[in-house]
Amino acid sequence: MNHAETDSRSFLHHGWALAPERAAVDLETRTAVIADLHLGYEWARGSAGDCVPRHSLAETLDRLAGLFARHAVERLIIAGDLVESTRPCESTLLDVTRLMRWLHDRGIELVALMGNHDLALARRGVAEVKQFAPRERFELRGWTIAHGHKRIAAARLISGHEHPVLRFEGLTAPCFLVADDMIVLPAFSSNASGRDVARGRIPERWARDQVRCVAAAEDRVLELGPLGAIRAAHLQLAVPVRGASLRPRRRSRKNP
Amino acid sequence: MHTNAIETAPGHASSIFSSAVRAWFEATYPDGPTPAQALAWPAIAAQEHVLLVSPTGSGKTLAAFLAILDELHREAAESRLAASLRCVYVSPLRSLNYDIERNLRAPLEGIRRQLGLDQSPIRVGVRTGDTSPHERRRLRDQPPHILITTPESLSLLLSQAAWRERWRGVTHLVIDEVHALAPTKRGADLSVSLERLTEHTVLAPRRIGLSATCRAGDSAALYLVGPTRACRVLYAPAPPHAQAPTIQVESLIEPGEQGHRGLAHRRLITRLRQLAAHERTTVVFANIRAMTEKIILDLRLEALARGEDDSVYAAHHSALDRERRRQIERALQEGRLRIAATSTSLELGVDIGTIDVAVQLGLPGGVSRWLQRLGRSGRRQGAQPRGILLTSTPAELMGAIVTAWAARRGEIEPTRIIPAPLDVVCQQLVGMACAGEQSVDDAYRILLRSGSMSTLERRDFERCLAFLAGELGSPASAFEPSQGAPPRTTAPRLWSRNGWFGVRSPRVVRWFRANVGTIHTEESARVFSGGAALGSVESAYAERLARGDRFVLDGRALEVVKVESGAIHVKLTSNEAYLPRWTSDRPSLTRELAALVATFRLEAGRILLEQGALALELWLEDRLSTSGSAARLLLDLFESQVRVSEIPAIDDVLVESSPGPSDETVLHAFHVPLHRAACEALARAVAARYGRVLGRNLSISVADLGWSIEIPAEIADTIPEGLMEQALDPRGFQTDVLEGLDRGELVARRFQRVAATALMVLKNPEPGRRVRVGGLNWVAARLYPLVKATCPDHPLIQEATREVLEDLLDLPTALEWLGKRPRLRQRRLASASPFTLAWIDPGRSEPIVFESSADALKRLQSRLTAAARGGTP
């Protein structure tokens, strides 16, 4: 069986448990895959001139701690965009170092894959722990894991980069998109705004009949069925958009 | 050269002037001074703080300046006039500054000729955002005697240490359009700047405020001078030759045609073409930018189809390129335009020449605003200001009739000053620090003296300082690293210790200069046609544009040829195009007008029931000066409302339940005699109380005179008896308003503006460093909850909440009305009532979230599953 519920909170897809912490966990090899952490998001904003509270490292660690409490994980694969800034500052490097040390303290092996935001980080390296040398791809149980910003030849691909979300009645739920040959991960960071899978333009790969949507809602994931059906239904489900519409709205008076 | 002693001929105001000034004035204005001038000159000459209240076209500029020019000329004659700044004139409008300079040039030139000099001894300079870097340097190195500027530029100048000495000799501050500044954050910002400027002067300068009509005992005077000074308020009557305005109310639809918006629009274009044929120049106030574009596009297309000149129509709004707007203003001044349509941008100041008629589409919102717009017309000597209110629905018609009635009686609204906005405090504190180290106590003292900040609490002031110093960041997290604790916030603006504060780095100064001001604009993308800038569209709209898409801007249909980041390249097209979306606040009625409309509605209902339809028709025609068909249109509305329901009374709340617009909801429409701000408060508290009982997401739609709540149809049967009574209980009301706010989006959206004004998040970030991953909504969707969670009493959370509760929601009015315990009247209807459709217009609603996202998604899941099984989703 390809789809099954592992516990009431995760959703099993070809042996990958899709967890509400926005991670895909391979139960067999005890490997968790996450993508798009955008660590140092606030420092990037700071270098643009914004004065906002520090938060992304703490949120990342909180979410990872939640994940590790429910799944025994020995290896964490970060499928690209570990950091936000293409010019990472000292604070960002410190956050990365702290994340690495935190994983190390828990005996978790880190595998970092290259994302489009990580180029400068890879050049510069994170001196304190070890040379930061992200790979382009990682192979596991017949699946290829990569960030997804570049075309990559793979029979079955797990990727990030697109930040899929489902917007509904004023809510935004990060979601996984799954098919027999793909898993698209939601962004791990809450700072990534996301691409609305119900209403936005979507890549061709997502427009296939077999693509299904699994949404992460607080402490559980919910399988919502084919993405096509969600997109077809979105007109009925959509909350009216605020703002002046100047297309004439015909409304006949129903009263006599 | 000589100066005469002051003549004391009583009753002749120009007697205060030196001979050259008097000679020029008498030669130029043989009729003598206007009442405004006669009142203002002696008071200004007597060194008093003056607020001059007078209608437009009453010679206000000279009223303010001539006494100052006279003083400067006297000093020059005695060789006492130093080459230093003496008078600062501030106007809210950038383009107005050039008009003022022009208007000053004539008297200066005339007086120079009277004196027989080669060059006027008095120099005038203009400093706005448009001023070239070269000119800026020149103004700084050789300050003029009279500096004409805007609130933003003044704030910038005050932030520069090099200007500090320049203010020393200032003796006069002239503030134009006080009525427009006083009730805004922009005005609050200016009021602090005025105090900061005053702090640098040797002799506290006299303040001269100019204002269109405002009420007696109004807070505009407090705004102008602050709590520590006395202000003389001078009410000038209209000049003797001026005529009272005429106001016409017209309906674009006939009885029986309600709901045909396309028809109303076609009639609108026809009516405007008629005006263009008969009047020299008409200005159309369309309230929103998209409507402005639509009107001009349609007028132009119609003209082209008939082989007429289409260049006599132009749109004017703030999304058009500055240079394009300047062209349109010039065309107006030179009488080359027949019709200019504007959102609000032509409402104030700027000299737009001779306008024959001001047309308002729909409602202006308030009486003062309508009189201001109306005053743009008939400025020629002896001409009469004329205004037409063009309405396309019965509710608009009713509102327009009442607006016209109140405007003829001059029932203008009081000015309400925003009390101590903390986002403005933050920006001003950064501005102070940019000019050099500053004492904390002095800063607080300066703030307290300003009219807008007199109620600022020391505690709030200190929290603003703490935020700017980066001391209000996240609390220690569970995973706080042991060594080398990272900073709590990014990029703190200030350091603050031992009772002093200053900027952290030169970058802060740069950021301040790039982001000064309180005017909120959405992030936008510029639109270029053949390399020339046309204007801009909001980024949220631009994001959806692709090559080949068509939209309207500058009254023309455009096709996208190329999309770049931050720029859209277009070419003209003759194909059909869509209107861009621009975010704007929906205009609403003032408290006073809403109450009037409710009263008139009730009175009309009483006449209909007691005396019959004919009596109502006559009453509408006579009492309210309505035309016959307009009266019949309203009669229709009232008759159909009475047929299915009733006319809401003043001390009742009428609740009509009916199926909702989408059939998946049930609609509860509440009719109350209050304006939208009070209805916002009521709607949120009622939604919070409904939500607590029903446990489902609801949506609300708020309007003037009522609101509606949509409830999912499948739980409509479970609504307990008595829920409506409970929902209107005044006990615990404020708490529930807050809960309703928390579950909606209003505060988060306001926080976006507050964070920009307080310089927490920069509108214009460091070049090349804009962070895009979070999307356009990051501040509302992420930063707001983040700041709220990490620091619940953050001054900017406090300000966003205050702004919503006090400026957007009228809690006191709502509470006062609830306290009268209005009787609840319930009606069940087969469909939404005519009054609900006319006034509340449900459907443009805001979701109010009571379910967890997991519950809402589960509901979505079961709906989708049902759909997959063949049901309807």
C-alpha cells in the first residue's frame, strides 16, 4: 500500500512519513528530510534596514525538537536553502553553527544539500564546526533528494524550493505535494510566504492527475486528495477578495 | 527709502503697512483687503499666534504673508535684515509650494518696483522632495528669508546637524491647510517638528495657521500651538462678492432600475459628456483611483469613436507619475482640460485654475470634505461654487441628499486630533538622534509641548526609546545558547544610556532620510511606456501580470510587453483592458452624517406609514430639494422595505435573518443608526460572541448604518434562542471587541503601516537588499504575531490597537448607543431586505476565525471527499 496513516498525525507515502513539522521521515533509515530553513531571515532583514526580533533559530530548534520527540531520527537532510541571505553575516553564521552543534549534541548526522540561497555560505564555509560543503543531491532507497532550483534527472525526486501552501478561509497551511515519483516539501521556515497551490500558477509536474496534496495543520497532517480537485473546487471555497471590484455585479432584487 | 510710522486710521487694515507695501496693495487690490486679510494683519503684526479660518478664495495667502513681508521690508529699509531664515511655510502639498512661491513673487516684485530697487531684499526658497541636490546645498549654505516646504522635508532638515544654526532667527511659522493636517499622523509628525524647530530659535516664532472652515472652539487651534501657548482664532466671513455654493443631487438610475450598475455607468459617461459640452472645466471626484481610470478611459474611447478630441480628459491620482500629474495640473490651469477625474489628489490646495463645477461620484463621506471639494469650483471673482452629487444607488442617493442638506446648512464636522501616536514618536526620536546626541528629558519635554503629543505618557515614551534601542526583542528561548548571546533584535536604531540617546551608526541616518514621513504607500512597480514613466501599480497586482496582459493607467488601455522586477513595460493597445487594483480605505460617512441619514430614513418611513406614498414623495421633493424621479426612486426603496420588513428606528436594532449571498450561509443583517466605525466595533463584538457559541468561522461585512454576519448554513439550526440579545449586551463589550479584532485581520493590517511609520520595517530598504522570501504580506502575517508574542506591550502593538480601536472603530459611540439598551427587533425574511442590499451590501467580507487550522482543514477535507463521491463541494 502506497498511502497509509502511520500514527494519527503523520501520513505515509512510499515509506516516507510526512510529519506536521514539515518533514519527510524515512522510518527504515531513520532519516528526516526538510527544506528551506532560511536561517538568519531576520539578519537579512536587518541588513536591509529592518529592526525586528530575533526568532528563526529558536523556531527552527523548537520545530526540530518536536519532530525528534515523535520520530527516532539519526540523520537530518536539509534539502537546500539552509540560510536566507546570499550575503550571510556573522549572526547568520553563528545561527548555522549553533544549529550544527545542537544536532551534533543529539548525535544526529547532518547532510546539507545546495540551495540557491546557499551559494555564498558554501563559498565562505562555517569555520567553527567543519567545512560547510553542501552536495547537489543525495540518493536514498531509490529516491533522489535535491533542492529543486535546478533541473535534475531523477526517477523519483524529493525537493523543496517552491514552498507550497494551501490558502483557505483566511488560513495558510503549508503542504506536501506527492505522487509516485515525487515529494515536494513545504518550507520548514514560517517566514517563507509560499506558493498557493489552490489558486496560483503551478509547474507542469504538479498539474498531473496523480498529484495529491497533504496539508500540515498544527500537530497533524491531513490528506486532502488530488490537487486537481482542490483547484477545481477553489472557486466555491474561495473567500471573496477584498477591494473594489469594478466589474458590474448584477444583482436582481429578489423582493417583490 | 523710508518707512512711515504706522498709521492708525481705524477700520482700515492696510494702515499697518509701510508705504511701499501699502502702495503696492492698494494699486493691485483697489477694492481693499478681504475680510480675512483685514482680520489677520493686525493680529499678526501684534505678534500673536493666529489661526485664520476662512473659506477658499478669500486671499488667505496674502493674509498670512503680507504682514510678514512688511516686517521684513521695514528691517531691510533700516538695514537690519540679516541674510538668515525668518519664516518657514509648511503645506501638506508638494505642488502647492510652487503656487505659493508664484503668489509671493508678485507682491515681492510689486513692492520692489515701489521701492525702486534692482532686486528684492527678500529671498524665497522652496525645499521639497523634488528639490535638486544642488539646490538643497544652496538652500543650506545661503538660507532664504522665507522657506517654503512640506512636513517631510522639514523633518529631514531638522535631522541635519548642519541646519541647526539656521533656525535661530526664525520669527514666523506659517502652516497651511491646518484642518487637513490636524486629524492625521502626518499632522502629528509636523506638530513635533514645529516644536523641535522652535527649540532652536532665539525668539519663539509666531505661528500662523490657515484653515478652511472649521467649527467654533475647535481643536485645530490646540493642534497649531500646543497646550502651552494661547492662540487667537479669527473667523473670516466670505468676501462680500462671494456667492453661496449651489449643490445639486442627481440620480443616474430611474425608479425600477436598481442593480443595473452597467446602466448607471453608461449614464454617468453621458452626463459627464453633457457637462463637458456646457462647462469649461469640470473636476470629478471619484473617491478611488480605479474608478478615476475607468471614467477617463471611457470618456476618451467615446470621444475617439465620435472623432472628437480625446486630450481634453485626464485622470489625476497619486499612482500617476509626478511629472504626468504636473502636466495635468498645468493643463487645468491653462484651461485645456474639459474634465479631470481624481481620486482625492486634487482636493487640497494646488491651484488648478478656473473650475466651473465639482462633481462627486457617490458620497464624499463628510460635509467638510464635500465643502472642500466644492470649493475647488467657482474661484473666479464673482462666480458661484457649484457642486453636483451623482449617485448610482438609492442608498447613495439618500446619503447625498442628506450630505447636501447638511452642507447647505454648513454643518461641518469637528476636527479630531490623533492623541500621541507612538509610531510618530518613534520616527521623531530617530530624527532627533540623527541631528546629534539628545537628552532623554529634553526630548520628552519637546514632545509634550506639541499639540498632537500633549497626552503622551512618560512610560510609553520610554518604551518607544527601548524599542529603538533594540531592548524589546525576544525573551530568552528554551534553546538560548550559553555563550555570546546574539542581539535581541536586528539593526537597533539608537543607543540610550545615562539619560542620553543617539544613533547607532551612520546607516541609521541614511535609513531615516530614505524613509521619512508618515504617508503609507503600498509597495509598487513603476510602469514605463517607451521609456517614459507613466505611473505605478501595486506590487501585489504587478506580481500577477505577464506579457500580453492588459490594464488601464493614465486613462489609456495598455498591454504588458516586458515584466522586470519593480518595473512593467507597456505599449498602448486598443483591446479591452482591466482596471488595476489599488488598496484604499473605503470612504465612509462621518458620525454626524450617519446619524442624520438614520434620522431622515426613520422620518421618511413614518411619513410613508402615516400619510402614504404621495406625502413621502412631496416631503422628499420639498424638504430635501430632491427632483421628482429621485424622490420616486427612494419611495420605491422605502415601500419595498416596508413590504418585506420595516424601517429601522433610532433606538431599535433591527436584525433580519435571511439566506446569505452564496446559499451556503445564513445572513444576519443588523441595522443601527451609526457610522461604519461604530458598526465595526459592534460587528466584531457580536461576531466574537457568536463565534464563542457556534465554534465556527464566520465572516462579517461592515458598512455605514449596519453590518452583517454570515453563518455556515449547516449550523443555522443550532443557533440558540436568545443569542442575538446576548450578543448585544453592553457588559464585557470592550473585551469582546478586542477578541473579534484578534480573530480578524484589521489590527495586523494596521500594524503594517505603524511599523513603517515607526521605521521598524523600511519602505525603502538598503539598495539591493530587499528581502523577498517572506512576500508582501510578511509584516502583517508574520511580524505582527511574532512581536505580539514576544512583547505583548510593545509600543507599536499598542499603537496599532489604539489606531484600530479609536480611529477605525468608534468604540465610545458604539458603547453609548448600546448603553441605551436598544430594543431588539427580529425578522425572518426569504431573502436579504432592500435596506440590507442597499446599505450593508453583504459579500465583501472579512473572515473571523474561530476554528483551529486543523479543524478548518478537516472540514475542507470532508467537503472534498463528499465532492469526490459525487456531491457538490
